[in-house]
Amino acid sequence: MPRRSPSFSASCSSPHTHSDRHDPGRFRPVVLRRFENTDAQVRSTETIDAGFGNEVRSRIDESVLAEVRAVDGVAAADGFVQGFAQVIGADGEPVGNPGQGPPTFGFSWSDDTELNSYTISEGRPPSGATEVVLDQTTAEAAQKSVGDSVRIISTSGANDFTIVGVAKFGDSGSAGGATAALFDLPTAQSVLDAGGKLDAISVRASDGISQEEMAARLNAALPTGTEAITGTAATEEAQSSIAQALSFFNGFLLAFAMIALFVSAFVITNTFAILVAQRSRELALLRAIGATRSQVLRSVLAESFVIGIVGSILGLVFGILLSYGLRAMLSAIGLELPGGGILLQTRTVVVSLLVGVVVTVLAAVLPAWRASRIAPIEALRQAAAEPWQRNRTRFLAGLLVLAIGAGTLLYGLLIPKLVFAAIGAAILFIGVFILGPAIAKPVTGLISLPVAKFRGVTGTMARENTLRNPKRTARTASALTIGVALVAGVTVLTASTKTSIENTIGESFVGDFVLDSGSFGPQSGLSPTVVDELAAVPGVDKAAGFQIGLGEIDGKGDFFAVFDPTVTFDFIDVGLIAGSPADLRPGSIFLLENKAEDLGLTIGDTVTAKFPSSGQLTLTVAGLYTEAAYPGNFIVNTTDYNVAGAERLYSQAFVQLKSGVTAAETKPALEAIAATYPNADLQDRETYIKEQGAQLNQILGLFYVMLVMAIIIAAFGIMNTLRLSVLERTREIGLMRAVGMTRSQLRSTIRWESIITAVFGALLGVVLGLFLGYSIVLALRDQGTIAFTVPWLSLLIVVLLAALVGVLAAIWPARKAAAMNVLDAIATE
């Protein structure tokens, strides 16, 4: 199926009850408010695994509501339905983006004020087929008020309603950022295509009856296929669902936090290595007057411990501020997160401080060990930079570690075992750290040749400074290498995937126009009514909708395609190798060839499937295909999936013109229909194909937002090293100033030294990133052909940006060097 950028949103389910339908995640305050007065909840026992710790629960017949109300002890009971409904604002644009942010819901209004989490703040509750209540945040975003007409897109199409009220969710304007359009129950069932069904029933018990007793009484009276749970149980389920639903996003952020710590460790190690080298005479004097090696070791580690505490506290404060900025950055690239305050837990503070201190101390272990091995005789020598000599052993050791890292990475990707892949990547970076000093001199010498040639004295001196201590140059660049390698790897992978998607979609899709909702999945999109409207346009030969289904196939939750065999195959070439479109009759299923092999199935075999509305079915394998771009692993018939009560939505609607009819002739009429569905975009074939690949730009932007922290840390590392280098060369700088070097020349020298170092790190990172990108592409080839593509222009921009990082990192050290008093600098020992 066409790839879509995943939504990293946390969404809110019904404010009335715990139906997990359309509910990829929620926030705890919303959950607590939602079940505040619910003593029991009646729902279907049929569930579908929706992934991320969530489940889709089948609807129940509305006749159950009367049975529930008849149970002794029930003070009030209200049934409700919910589904996709998107409000169109006064500017003609849809409010919210369910594909890349909080969901856009339609709800039924509860007449019981205690069971209803929404309260009217203006106007009155909805009553009748043309009335709606909007939540306050949605009304403000849509620039609508009581008495206005508003268009709402839902499963039943685009319809106009009169706003009769504005409601608040508790004290908030919305339920966790989700938009809400609230109708009376019959209207909600019609608008949301519930067909005499309910998602669940909320129950309030009479005084003196406990939640457990109420649930027990209900279970004794309920028909087969339904159950009652307590309000407390519903709350606990929802809270557990929150943690699981957001676990993938938390893991995503944790991965980048680990990257930042890994980069920081390189910076800390480099800093302590330079400090130890500069204080070698001081440490040798301590040894000379009786200090033992262990005492020197402990002194350096104690220093790192104190620095770790101070740095961790500052980092915690900065992290709190960053959490606000992160939301804004994600919003800027199209990933909207629901509203909510920042929650700072004691656990977060403790873990942050502990991790910061431990990483700092561990990063200082090697420099501390080297400090303990400084001989007392060093007290007779002047402190100097770290000695360096050509080391063939280091070169060979670096190559060996790189080989081990590459092998481990490929093993982890091909198995696949992400833990091994992560370990392999870490070993690769360590290998670069080991190999760097051995190759720094020849590589930086080559990089700096143009600088020395075109920048005269300042360029020559910058070149000599980077060549003077290759170990320091390599270590300084290592942190930047990691960040650039990850950026380059993601860029290469994205470019390769884009190319493959465009090629695959171009080969599979047969059509002239597409009305694209921009949403992926069964929970938002276009009403099926749009297909009939498109098909009725003069010059259109046929139109078809592309629907994504959700269900369990062979006991596992999965997304798949729902095809109308009479028309959908005319637009999508799935590469049938067995069976024909006509064979996709009710009771049949088509399988991707690779998936059929994994399941050990072939033509004529049966497989168990379970869908949200139709329940469990036994389907016969009637076809096999090879192209997964559109359908994924399975194709099912619309008749089996879209039974009564199913929410039928299309991700896209396809249009094919009659022979001899041009696009220019029909486009105005198609655009007129598209205008009535503001949540959709009309695209011609060429634009549509390009847009499928372009959607990966959002993922790329998200990675860039995360990786920018690693680049910032690397920039601080370069700045720190330059500053220490300036202190080390204080007397040298004073002498250069005394013989005529101007302040601007000195600043230029340091700036070019920083640029050379940054470009060296960036080039190593690009090479490593190319390998990382190629490795992932290689590992993904068993899931479809991915063309390895190198985006040379993008990689060149990465290197240029790294040079800019060098310029920025050199500002403070260059200013400090230029501000030195010449006589004081010369007098420095």
C-alpha cells in the first residue's frame, strides 16, 4: 500500500467510555476525566489487535441498551458511538490533521450530565439531524460560533450542520488535542455510519451499589458477545494503553538520547585527555612528592564526578526547556502532538542526574588511567600537547574494529536483531575513533591544501596547527563524525526509499487522477460517496476507492487492502501470479507470495480472519501476488469487511478517463468535487507518484530535528577543544602577536583550524553514513526492491553545514585568543 508518514500522535478516545476504537493512545488526565462518574461499562467481547498496545473493539447492537437499563441498580445508562468526523473551518480548510496529529472525532452526545465528560459552555445540546455541538478549541480553530453553519466530513460524506452549542471537556477546551463534533445519538449513528450499532454503553449505578456489584449484575443479564467491566477497570486499561501506545515514541526519543550521550562521551573523553596532557607536569610533581598512581587516578575521577553533577543539573534544566521547544519543532515539520502540560517526575530527575554522572565518570576513566601512569620525571619537562607518532598498530587495530562493527551491524540488520545492529553501529564509531588519529594527518593535510594556498599565512598556520597533533584533531572531529554519519545514513536511506516508492507506485498505479486524503489507515479519510460523484463526471470512465482495513489474519493484527474486485484491480497492478480479480469473491482472500510462503499457505487453503464489524471468518486463499506497494500482505473483499456498522473510509479515490478524453477537459469538474472535500487533494498521475515519495520528507525532518542535538554537542566539543588549545598555546600566540600578527589574522587562523577539523569529521561521517545507508537498504531488500540512491547534493550540503558548524564553534575561542594581552601571553610558561 502507498507508504505514509507515521503519526507520532497521542490521541484521545471517547470521553464517555473505554472503547479502543480509533484510539492509538491517550493521556492520563483525559482518561481520569472520562471515567469520573462511570461505574460500569458494557462493550463487545470481540477485539482486534491494533498494535502499539491498542485494540479495536467491535460494535454492539443498540438493543442491548434497553436490556442494560432494565437491570436492577442501574441509575442511568447511555449508549454512544464515535468515528471519524472532520470540521471545515471558515477559511474552507479542515481543522486538524488526523494523519499527522491528534484525531478528528465525531461523538454522540450523552443526555446524562454525570456520564457526559463534555459540558455546554455556550448554547444548548444537539437535537435533530441538522444540529451539532463543537468543542471549544475546535470552534475557535474553525472560527465558528453558535448559530453558524459548519461543514463536517464523515463516513456519510460532506454535510452541513448548524452549531447549536460549544462545549468544554472538563476545564479544557478539548480532549487532549482531539477535535470533537457532537451529535445526538440517532444523528451520530447516521453520520458515522453506525447502522443501529453502539460502540459501548456507560452505566451509572444507584446509590449504595459498588462498581463490582454493578458489573456483576450486568454480566448476569447481558447477551453473549458482550461484557461489563467496572469504571476503575476501564480507567486502568486506558492508562495501560497510554503507556503502550506511546512506548514506540518514547523508544524513538530514548534512541536519540542514547546517541546524544554517546557523542557526549567522546567529547568528555577528548576534553579530559587534553587536560591531562596539559597538566602532565603538575601531575608528575604530585607523583614526585609521593602521590601514588591510585591517588592520581582518584583525583581525576573525582574531578569528573563533580563536573558530571554540575553538568547533569544544567542538562536537566536545559532538557525541561527543550521539551517545550521540541513540541514546536515537531509542529513545524507537520507532526502535531496533543495539548497538555509538561510533567516532571521524580524518576526523571533521578535517572537524568544518575546517567549524566555515570557517563561523565566512565568517559574520564581512560584519561584518568593515563594520568596515573605519568612518571615523576615528567616534572622536569615543560607541559605539552599529547605526543603523537605514526602508529601502524593503531591503524590495523582501527581497521579490525571497523570490520567487527560492520559485521555485527549487518548481522543485526539481516536477522533482524536491532540490538545487534545498534551494537554494531557503536563498534563502528569506536573503530573510527581508534583509526582517526592514524589517518588524520594525511587526510587533513589534503583537505587543508586549498586553505593554505588561498588564505596565505593564516591558512598555512591553520593547516600546521591541525597537522601538529593529529590525535587531537581526530578526537575533536569524532563527535561530529557520529552526528554527520547518522544524518548521512538517514538521508541515503530516505533517498533510496523515495526512488523505490516512486518507481513501484509508477509501475503499479494505473489511473489519470487521484483524490488523496493524506491519511493512512482505516480511521480517517474520504467518504465512499465521493467515488460515485467522481464516476458521474463527464469524460470519466471509472472511479474506485482505495481502502485500508484493520484486522487479525492468522491470529496477528495487520493492515491490509480492501478491494472491490469489479473495479479496484483496474487501477492497481498487484502482480497476480495465481488467481484473477474475479476470484476475490466473498469468503476469499489474496496473499502476498512471500507472506503465503511464511504461513505455509497456497491456493485452496483456508485462513482465519477477524474484522471489527464482521467478526471471525474463514477465508479461502484464492490468489497470490508479488507487489506489496498498495495492498501489503493481504487483500480482502469489500463484502466481507464492510458489513453493517463498519466505518468505511477511503485513503484515496482513483479516476480513469475515457479514451480520447484529455485531463484538461475533466480537471475543472474534478476540482469542483474536490472542493467539497477540503481534507483531500486532487492530483494528476505524475504529481501523485512524486507525492508518495515526498511524504518521507516528514520522517527525514523528524530525524534531523533529533540529530541536531548531536551536532550541537559536537560543536561544543570543537569549541571546547579549540579553547583548550588556545590556552595551551598562550605563549606561542603572544609571540606571534609580538612579531606582527593582527587580531583579525589570529581569529582567521583559529577559524580555519576549526573548519578543517569539522570538514575532516564530516567527510568521515559521510563515508560511514553511506555504509550505514547501504547496509539498511541491503537488509530491506527481502521486503521489496529498494534502489540504493546516493543524494550527492544533499551530502554536499551536509559537509558545507559541518564547515559552518566549525565557523560557529570557533567564534568564542578566536575572540578569547585575540583578546589576550601580548606581554602576559609571552610571559606564560
